[in-house]
Amino acid sequence: MNTASTVILERPTPKIATITFHNPPANVVAAETAIRLHEIVEEIENDADVQVVLFKSDVPDFFLNHFDIAAVDELPVPNPGELPIWTDLVVRLTNAPFITVGSIRGRTRGGGNELALALDLRYASLEKAFFGQPEVGAGLLPGGGGTERLPRFLGRDRALEAILGSGDYDAAQAERWGWVTRALPDAELDAFVDAMVARLASFDKASLAAAKAAVNRATLPPVGDLVTAFSEFVQSLALPGFQMRAAATQAIAAEVGLDFEYNMGEYVAKANAQV
């Protein structure tokens, strides 16, 4: 177990891998998070034994948060013909020959929400899970698949509300809209997810992978659209709208500290009011 990383890989059984997000205090996605996640997914793709991968967090109140904008330049530059690392990561997850399951407690926003959307099954704590796609409120564009996957799960109008409104949604609302597979009382979440993971691990791997591939054919966004979205996100970092809002946002974050991460939807609106 590599506790120095923001991502921890464990193997409780040969058929099950567990990936834990660990970047306190708010589980912001750092460049190292993206790079290590990509390494892990490449590694277990080639492991013939793995058939279920469970994603969770050990940081209270945060599953996986937005990307650290200051770290964008730290991401590796793709070689010609290669996908950007985050795009390649979410594409690999949805196409992987194993089943991915999210056990979601806490805030799940931006890039973290986009990674969760790339998972096959998402189970959320009714009391503790919250979801958001806040980029537009900050003058940016989503770049990790939010604009491609949310309309497929929520429908066009609800996806527009979530993306344009840049607010936070609790697990009950997320379940009603199809944002998550199922929302459960927090006290029941672990037992339910563990039972589902064990059930899937008991099945035939080839059958699981073939069924997943069949569903993928009917539901996945084109990879080219995901590449375009990431390119547009990077370009939006230079837009005047983001530059103006970034200063207001940074000032508010400096004033309120960690509460900014707890109530980002509210503070994004306050930053816009100051521009």
C-alpha cells in the first residue's frame, strides 16, 4: 500500500481490487491523482484475475472533488495520437474488462464527478453524498466527460440545469434523476456495496465483460467528443470570464477556508455577484 500517494490500491482478494482516494482535507484531484489512477487502471486491465474494482474515499465528507486548476500544467503532455491522460483514464474505465463500482460518501464534483460518471455502478450515501458540475459557474467548461455523460443519464434539460446552474445536488435528487445507480441510508451503504461486489466477483468474468461491452455499444459517448471536451476545458482556462471570476473565487476561498469546499455551489454564486 502506497500511503504517499493520493490514490491507494489494495487487493482484498484476487478477483477484487479496491481504489481509495486519499488527498485530505478535501480530496481535490491533483496531477498525481490522475497519473497514479491511470497507472493503476493500466495495471489491473492486464490482470486476468480482477473482475470487480471498488472505488471509495477515506477522507471524511469528500469522495473525489474538483481538479486542482493550478496543477493542470503538471499533467503529462500526450504524444501524437495519444489521448489526454484524464480522457484516456475515463475511456479505459468504461471499456475495461472488469466492473467498476463506486461507494460514494461526501462531495463529488467537477473532475471527481466525471470520474464517478465513468464507473459502471454508483452507490451513494443518502445523508453524506453530494454531486455537482461547477465549472460553468467559475467561467470554465467541463472537460472530463460531464457534458457527454450527464445528458445520457439525466436527459438534456436536467443536464443543462446541473451544468449551467453549477449547484450541488444531494443523493436523493441524484437518484431521482439517474445521476447515481442507487442511494441508500449511510448505515446500509457499506453492507450493500460489499454484497454487490462479492456477488459480481462470484460470476464468470467473461460473461460480465461481454454484457458490459454490449451495454456500452448502446450508451457510451464517442471518444472524439470526450477529446474535444478536454481541449475546450483547457482553452477555457484562458478565457476572460474565468480570469475575472478566479480572482473573486480565490478571495472568497481565502476568507472562508475549507467551508468553500463544503458549500462550493453557494460560493460560486457569490463570486459571480462580485464580478
